[in-house]
Amino acid sequence: MEHFEIAVIPGDGIGNEVMPEALRVLEAAGSRYGVEFAFHEFDWSCERYKRTGRMMPEDGIEQLRGHDAILLGAVGYPGVPDHVSLWGLLIPIRREFDQYVNLRPVRLLPGLTPPVRDVSPGDIDFWVVRENSEGEYSMLGGRQGEGTPGEMVMQASVFTRRGTDRILRYAFEFARRNRRSLVTSATKSNGIYHSMPYWDERFRAIAEEYPDLSAEQEHIDILTAKFVLRPRHFDVVVGSNLFGDILSDLGPGVTGTIGVAPSANIDPERRHPSMFEPVHGSAPDIAGRGVANPVGQIWSAAMMLDHLGAPEAGAGVLAAVESVLASTDAALTPDLGGTARTGDLGGAIAAAVADG
Ligand code: NAD
Ligand code: IPM
Ligand code: MN
């Protein structure tokens, strides 16, 4: 039987509510498809920061290194500044393990109520390929003249040739392997003088290596409008760290809820563990009430199964999600228009996996 060592970091807020549902679905998938998991849980969180002054221990990255994958809930909670909590846990994991691809599917699943007209399940079905290691997310810069009228801050972005080419190439390879044929690149090369024209230049160069695929470049402002007006059009959308972040909330928003959206932070070269987490955060506004949608976490676990080389189990989990959302109104959480609790939906999906 295949055996995997999984690091589990529930994190903050609803991370603690949706993670148990993903673990229960994984257990069900393990029994059904002959996969065994050892889950190692880490209490790294804002709670821990308040107790110890650190989000994770000094050797946290080393503690994670030996695992086959990392399953993460959400990081960040009122009481600790977001840039402190995120740069103390989530962002270091992405960077230390060179998880330079953040793969985020956007799919109109059955049972969702999209805020746009005339779309049915299957009509919205694309992937955001987000650069996950550099770009606008940087500590470079600083503040000058603090407290004076001339106070200013500068914040640098970093786009390396290696970092830009590898994410663009990943997007084209992904499109060729898995998708229809279109790669859309999100930039802002009319307003941002250095980095974005550079991205466009590299996009054109890499696109030439894939003459069998269509490539189009869009400025991020109009692209956000097209996500809402023509969501059917998209296939693979590649963007920088910040633009990919924004588009991967907008996409699920157009399908009706971000509660279902998953993500995979991948080191494609498999030198390090990859990390799987929902797109959403810790949702302080609903945390502790037991009403969070667990599907984003569960679908992330399905992506983990695919990555680990258990695609049958991954497909089984996703099929269970779709069948429960399509048929079981009693299991829908409030963001889906129902009154079910987190455990009702997670339990229904686990049962469907077992029967699958
Ligand atoms: P959020 O995603 O936590 O919440 C945004 C809105 O969506 C809220 O109204 C919330 O209730 C709702 N929502 C989110 N997930 C849901 C779910 N599973 N089911 C039902 N409703 C859900 O975004 P935010 O409010 O901007 O951030 C809150 C905290 O989470 C901040 O500290 C932020 O930095 C952090 N955050 C972390 C991650 C991560 O760990 N990857 C991602 C985004 C935000
Ligand atoms: C995400 C989150 C993070 C990001 C934040 C919390 C730093 O929004 O995973 O989408 O921007 O990467
Ligand atoms: Mn985000």
C-alpha cells in the first residue's frame, strides 16, 4: 500500500474548522483507493505567535522538509499584523521550498449560484497559474523621513529571467498537456515601466516555443472586467504573484463563492515538498461558528493526491464533491445558499468518497 507522510498546518480561524473535514475525506479516500497517510500536525499560527513571538519555530522549515507534502489551512488573524504572520509562515514555506507555481483552478461546480447570468456548470473552467516566488511580493524597499511631511516608502518588485521564464513555460506546458489551447497573460505594461514590459517580452519569446498554442496578452484592468463578462473564454491564465493572487479570488467569486477554491503551491522539480491550501483565508467574520465551506480545503487535498501520484483517489474526491454539491441541498453551507454546517458538508463528501 502506498504510504505518505503529510505535514498538517491548520493555522488560524476557519483553517481549524475546514482542516478536520479534509483529513476525514483523505482517510475515506485512503480506505477506498488503498493509500495510507501519516498526518503530523503543527500548531503554527497567530495563537502561537502571541505565546512565543514566532509563527513557527526557528527550525520550522527543517521540520517540514522530510514530508511528502504539506496541507495548510489559513494563516493570519486580527491581533497579529498580516505582513508579520504571513511573512512568518506561509511565504517562507513557499520560498524555502521553491514552490514557484501556484496552480489555482476556477470551475463552476454544480450547486453554486454564480452572480453572472447564463452560465451553467462546465461553462467556467480555467486555471490561474500564479508566479509564487518573486514579483511584487518582496521585502525590498524601506521608509524614509518617518513622521515628517516628506515621509515616503518605496517597495521594489523583482522579476528575474529565471523566475519569469519558468512560470511562463510552466503555463504553456500545462496548457499543452491538460487543456484546450489558449494561454492568457495578465500584465500592466502600459503603466508599470520596467517589470511589466519585461514580462510581456518574455511571454512573447516563450510563446514562440509553442506555435501550436494561442497566446494573448491582456492588461490586468480590462482582464478583470473580462473575467466577469466573458468567463467562458479563459483556459490558462498566467500572471505575476500579485495579479495571480487577485485573479484567483475574482475567478471563484464569479462562480459564486471563494469557499470552494483550492490551490497547489508546487515545486515542479520535486526537490522539496509541495503545499496544498485553499485560496481563502482565515475568515475571522465567520470563524468559530462552524459554518465555513470545507470544499476549498477538500479540493486542495484532492490536488495533493494528484501530485503524490494517486490520481484515482484525487479524481474520486473531486467526483464526490461534485455529486454532493449537485444533489444534497441539506449539505450546503451558507455561502452556497444552504443552512448546513461545515461538518455536514465534509461528512457528506467523505461518505460519497467511501461509496464512490
Ligand atoms: P478571507 O478569505 O479570509 O475571507 C473573505 C470573505 O470570504 C469573508 O467574508 C469570509 O467569511 C468568506 N470566506 C472565506 N472562506 C470561506 C469559506 N471557506 N466558507 C465560507 N465563507 C468563506 O479573506 P480576508 O478576510 O481578506 O482575510 C482574513 C485573514 O486571512 C487575513 O489575515 C488574511 O491575511 C488571511 N489570508 C490568508 C490566506 C492564506 O493563508 N492562504 C489567504 C487569504 C487571506
Ligand atoms: C493567498 C493569500 C496570500 C497571498 C496572502 C495571505 C499573503 O492571499 O494565498 O492567496 O497573497 O499569497
Ligand atoms: Mn489571495
